Amino acid sequence: MGSLRGGLVFPALFLGAAAGVLLAPLPGLGLAAGMAAATAAALRLPVSSVVLVVLLLGGTAMIPVVILAAVISLVTTGLLPKAKAARPA
């Protein structure tokens, strides 16, 4: 994902926005929560992802949901097992 244009930030925002649109019928989930969750999981920077999403979308009513989504995604990625690197043959 890092070789795409925009580094890690913009592909994570795009994938999070796509997931947020898919999950929008569920209560409390939407575009902003998906963007914050994907960016926090990819970058491991929850405060920066919350600030970036709030500044990009320009709304203050969504801040609690965005913070909650970023923290949950950061905790979830921290609990996942680390992938083992493959040894060269």
C-alpha cells in the first residue's frame, strides 16, 4: 500500500472511506469513522488521523464517533499477532 501515490495516508483514507460508505446503513458508522479507523490502523497515529479526518470533512458533530473509531482500530491492530517474515531460500 505504500507504493501508491500519496504514501500510506491517502490510500488508507480512500479505503476507509469506501468501507465507511459500505457500513453507512449501520448506526454510528459512516464515511468519517471509516476514514479515521483505516488511517489510524495503517499509520498507528490516532490523534493525527482524527485531526486529519475532521479537517478534511469539516464537521465537529462527528468528532466523538471519529475518536472512538480511531481508538478501536488502533487497539485492534495492536492485539493482532505480528506476521513472521519469510526467510530467503
